[in-house]
Amino acid sequence: MINMRRTLYLIVVQLFLSVLVTSSATLSQTGNPNSSGISFTVSMSKPWTHLLEVEMSIKVAAGLNALNETDLVMPVWTPGSYLIREFERHVQDFAADANGRALDWTKINKNIWRVKTNGVRAWHVVYRVYANELSVRTSELNSDHAFWNNAALLMYPEGQIGASSILRIVPASGWKIATGLPPVVGEKNTFRAENFDILYDSPVEVSNFKEFDFQVRGVPHRIVIDGEGNYDPVRLRNEVQKIVAAEVSMFGEIPYHDYTFILHLRSNTGGGLEHLNSTALGFRRFGFLNDEGYRRFDSLVAHEFFHLWNVKRIRPDALGPFDYTKENYTRSLWVAEGITEYYANVITRRAGLTSDTAYLEHFAQQIQDLQEMPGRHEISAEEASFDAWIKLYRPDENSVNSQISYYDKGELLGMLLDLQIRTRTNNVKSLDDVMRSLYTEFYQKGRNYTPEDFQRVCELIAGANLEQFFSRYVRGRDELTLIYNQVFIGAGLRLQQAGIEIGMGSSGSVVPQKAFLGADVEQTADRLMITHVRAGTPAYEQGLNANDQIVALDGMRITKETFAQRIAEKKPGDVIHVTVFRFDDLRTFDIRLGMHIDAPYRIVPMPNASEEQQRIYRGWLGIS
Ligand SMILES: [Zn+2]
């Protein structure tokens, strides 16, 4: 087996020789002092074992000193997904040799292999990587397909992140390849990466996928779909094309040669990960049942596609060049993710893929969800961004009380900024101008932006000092309910609950009330479990815990449905008796129910909105 792969390797090296020479020449033109010829071959001879086989060859470029030892580093995370995933834990069967002579090696820490290269100018390593976790940021190989992120598979030589490399893929029989990497002309199944950031930014799908193509402004886009589903291919392609066209027209140019959407359809999957000229998406295979299903899909596509500008090119301070060996901290994920989510939804509205009423309902729900998170008092949008690695990506039963999502609050902050800028400039400028300015003034000038830069650009476009807004609502933890209606009035809108304006005090009208407990429950088989207890609620203050198993309410058996119904029949101030198993002990708690306003948040148009207010509303939502 190993010998057969070595033979293959020798053929591969011969095939690559001309490519490597070309590649080195290109590098020396760009003046990279560390350039070497690096190539990878990824094979999958037994897909059902979930083992991807990697051969890496390194050739020291002429004029450079051959080292006595070289460290090969496996990334511990992949950009866009802010969690240390320890990809190195899936590496096995590592070996190194030069011309068939084994080289000694040792691990010097969890993710670095030190190879005693003893001054040789050409050497290579082989290893295998176990890949059995399908998500947009991990890898999976099985008898149906292969999908991987190169950061989870390929090592880089220490100090050579800037080096170019060649990736050759040997697919299983009958499978084809999709990746955003450019192919090497004349070399089958072979791709080129100008540096390791590009290599790690380019996921690969190898399978018998379906493909749907379209062009925007003459630039080719393809949707690659692995897995069956109930989508209409024509509708899916048309809607993706509309999203691409809308976002391209906002930024005014296309900064890539081609774009690949890799979509996995499974019974229970979701999410996306952004890249420079591709994205990996997961979606429920039967999720295209109705318009709402397509709206969710469109929003996912619009989010990941928007990232090709916001975060992949318009980059916050710490996000590129990346350190692949540890956490990369930034306070601006609320911009990178939250404002991207804002555009994901507002662009689908502007592209005509959802109605303005549905859009306002979505926003009202987002507002309500944030108001039900006690964690909003504990952490600001900037703090949540900074702690993504230990909070958003590592949720537990206390998360509702200790954190907020910088996606959700960031989306609301994006909307508040957009409407403020439109109101202050009579709809001449908008958050679109902020994004375009960041693109031209930072990305195109080779700079990343800081939190201070972002505020300054917003102020420049708005023509106003926004220090109060940023200090209270972005860096601070002030309630957004204090400001919604001050901002909404610019677009002739009001935020209300039960007809009462939010943040404006009581209007004296009678508020419909309902009894309120404050524990979230989930039914698992015949067990009704408490999943979260929200801080400050009757459940929290009077003793219930997450992971309590509720066995009875007022002495009677209940399910998730009957539990909610029985609470709804109560009045605020009523006492209920909740019997739970806590660990192994049966206990009963007497809990006095609290009060909730019995109505959802709604964003409603003002009856007598002025022409100016209506113009801002129409401009905001793209209504002609
Ligand atoms: Zn995102």
C-alpha cells in the first residue's frame, strides 16, 4: 500500500516538475525569500474507511539553504469559524523520506511534526487524516462523497505560509472535483494555490454532484449540489443569481474570476462558511417545501456570498493574515457577521425575493429574541465578538444569561446604522456607502480596519458624530429599546407591543397580560427537560435549574404541549407546583408566576408618514 503510493508519488513528482519550476519563477518575481516547491496529492483509495491519504513533497528552491530540520504545522482552526477544532487530532500514519530513505521525525507539540531533513533538497511526507464529520468547517469522506477544508487536511512548513503550492487530487472512481482553486492548465485534477491562505480558503468537494451554472456580468458562477432534495433546480438557480446580481450591483464590481457554491443537502444539516471565491453551504434536503423554505435558503446564500466582501476582503484588524495555531481576536465580529446578516435579509428583500411586510416581521422577531436574552445586560456587541472563541462557539445551559449573539445584535445595529445614515442624509447616503468605502479605502489599499476606523467611516458617511451610539450600543450594553423608535421615525415606522410604543413609557392603555414562568423546556422521548432558566424570571428566582426533569405540574403528568397550555390558563401571581427529578431526587417547587405582555413586537407604518419618511422607507427596502 505505502509502496504503491510511493510509486505514484514518483510519477507525480515527474509530472509536477515543469509546474514547480514555473511556480518558483512566479514566486521569485514576487520576491518571496522562503519560496519552495510544495505539492500535495490527496487520494481516497478506500472511501468507506474515512481516511484521506496525503502525500506532501517539498523541494528547496535553488539559491536557498536546505535546512537540517523542518517543522510541518497542522492548523488548529479554519478562518470564519472561531473555535479551536484541533484538526491535528485526526492525523495518523505519518512518515517522512528522501529518495526512499526514511527521515527521522518527532512531534514537538500537539500540531507540529519536526522532520530531520539533514540538508536534503527534495523530500516528502505521507500521512492519513480521518474525515468523518460533515459540516462546512470540517471534513467528510465516505462511500458517497468527499468534502474537506484544506486547513483540516494539509500541513504548512513553518515560516512558509506565503509559499505557493500545487494540489493534485486522485478522486474515487466516477467522482469529479469542485473547488475555487484555479486549475493547472494541462494537468488533470490539479490545482494551484498562490499561498497557504488561498489554499486554506478553498474547500473541495469530490463526488458525483449535480451542477447548475449561470453568469453575472459575464463572470461564471456554479452551484454544486451533493445530496438529493425537494428543490426546483430552475427556481433555486434563478434566486441565487438574483442575490449575486443584487450584491454585485451594491459593490459595483466582481473581485474574482469565478465563484463556486458547494451545497450539501442532508436530512438535518445547516450553515455556511465563506471563502474568497467559493462557499460551502449545508441545508435541509426537504427544506424547499414552500416560499418560507426558499426564503431561508436565499438568506443563507446571501449571507455567505456577502462575506466575499465583508470579512474576506473588508477585513477586521486580526482577521488576516491569519495565525493558524491559535485564537485570532477581534472586537468586530458584530460587523463581520452581524452586518453581513443584516444584508443577507435586506438584500433578499431588495432583490424582490421576500415582501417588505415579511421583512418587518423578521425584524420585529429579532428585536423580541434579543429582549428575551438576559445575557444582553452582561456583554456588549464588541465583547461578544472578542469572546466568540469561548462563548458563541461553546454554548451551554447558561448562555442565555451570560451572552448575546453578535450575529443577532449585529444585525439590529446594522439596521439602526443604515436608517440613521439615511435619515441624516435625506436618503442620499446609506450603510451601503459605508461598506463601499471600507472596500475602496481599506481592502483596495491593502489595509484591515479597526473598530475606530469603522466608526469613523460611519461618521464620515453620515456627516455626524456617532460617538454616543457606538459607546452606548456597540461598546456598551445599553438597551436597544431606548433607541429603536428614535431611529424608526426616520422611515415612518413605529415599534410597538400590544399597540404601545416601545421605549416611550406607558400610554395609559390596558395591557394584555399573561402568566410567565421563564423556563425553556424540551421533550426528549417521554422526558420533559428544562433546557434553560432565564435570569430574573420566576423560574430562576424560585429555584428551577436547567436539566431538571419535570414529571408533574400541580400533581399531574404533563408533556411539553400540556405544560405550555396549563401555564397559559393561569394568571400572573398564581402559584404552581412543579415536581422535578433533579439528578436522582424527586422535588416539588411552589412557584409564583410572573407577568409577560401577551403580544409580540410589531413594526408598523405611521398612518401619516411624510413624503420624506416614505422615501427613506422605500430606499431602505428597495421599493421603486
Ligand atoms: Zn457569516
